[in-house]
Amino acid sequence: MAVKFVKPTSNARRKMSMDDFLDITKKKPEKSLIVPLKKKAGRNAQGKITVRHRGGGAKRMYRLVDFRMVGNVEGKITAIEYDPNRNARIALVEKTEGGKFYMIAPRGARVGKKIIAGEKADPRSGNRMILKDIPVGTVIYNVELTPGKGGQLARSAGTKIQLMAKEGKYVQVKLPSGEQRLVNENCLASIGEVSNAEHKNIKVGKAGRKRHMGIRPTVRGKAMNPVDHPHGGGEGGHAVSPKHPKTPWGMPALGFKTRNRKAKSTKLIVRGRKRGKHV
């Protein structure tokens, strides 16, 4: 993938950039691997807004991506496709024994590349292995936190995790945030780095593109009334808050740790995201 810039025919398009999609080999998705995706506009089953500033956007179909790849699987990549539901590319894999599935495409994936998952796999890009069988220092992605649940870590474009060490029944990994944590050695992980690393360099350029993505406008708290936001009210220019910036519900907005220290997973974190500081 490469980022291309458009001609500055208007102020909105002056610094706009977009994907050139040259790595895409198939435009239409596999019919047997898509399901309708109903819009929820950030609301839960009770109709309450749990994610703000969501709604509208272009219609999408959900691609059934296999984040698990459990068992001994052998296949060959037949297409690299665009997925509107994620910023990484997905690869269509045709199994040797029959059947097809989608997987998150690794960086450098090409049509015809052989994919192996299970005991026969070796540490090559795209293959899926158990963590205890992967050499120390290997770069991995789509890592499980619970054996058999499916990959949960490092699934977005350009992300990667490094396997640092092996300690008993756990392996130590370094996340993209800098956090170092322990993961069960029986969890699965894919070898390599997630594709479409240049996605972070794309500049949206105008508000309309954000609306196509299903993201609605965000109003500043300072522009609201006191009843609607802690930053609201006042005459003319004034500070956002007497002490520090706050969320709409009055909690500190900057530098406030929200992680539950009593969570069971806390003991598995060796080093926090900030350099030199433990959780």
C-alpha cells in the first residue's frame, strides 16, 4: 500500500490523502463469508448510547474473519481484499482439504503464498503457531489472551508484538504500547506484522469523509452550558475548568488512570506503558 495525494482543487482537498489500493487483488468479497451488518449508532441492546459520536455512514457487509485458526490448517492465499470494518488488509485463504476462510493479512502477503497453522508450521510470515514453539525475539500479531478464544492483541494495521522471553508456563511479550506482560504459552499467535502499515499516514482532509465512516461531529464542552458539561458556561474566554480538564461526567480527562488494579490480569503485567514505571 502507498498513500497518494489528490489535486488541491479546493481547500478541503489541499492536504487530503488516500489509499492507492494497489495491493488489492479482488474487489468483491466472497459471498459465503459475509453477513449483513446492522447499524447501531453507538447504542447497546437497551437503546442507550454507550459510544458517543456514532451514526450514519456507508453501508457495510461484515467479513467473517477467522481469528482462531485452531488445529492443523494448510492453505494458499488466493486474494488480498479490502475490509471496510478494519484498517488492515484481509487475505482469502483456500484450504488444501477444501473450504475458504479470511485471515488478517501479514505484511508482504502475496497471492499464492502458503499458509500453515498448527504443529507443522514453522516461524514464517503468516503461519500460526503456539507461543511456546515460537523462538524468542520473533515478531508476532493476532495473539490470543485465552487459549482457543481467538486473537485479541495486535490486529490493527501496522501493529506487531515481540516475544521477549519464556518463563515457566508463560511467555513474556512486548506490546506496541511498550507494556510488557505475560501470556499463557498455549495461546496461538501469527508470525509477522499486520499489513497496511501506511494507514496511519492518511489525512482525512474534510468532515464529509468522517461522516462516510459513520463518525458524527464532536462538540466542545467549552461551547456547552454548565448543565451539559463541566467546561460549559462563562462569559467570553475562560479556562476550561477550575482545576483540570474533565469528562462530561466530571472525571479527570488527562493523566487519570482508569485501570482496575484488582483485575486478575494485573498480576500478569510485568511493566506498564510508561518507561520505567510498573503497574
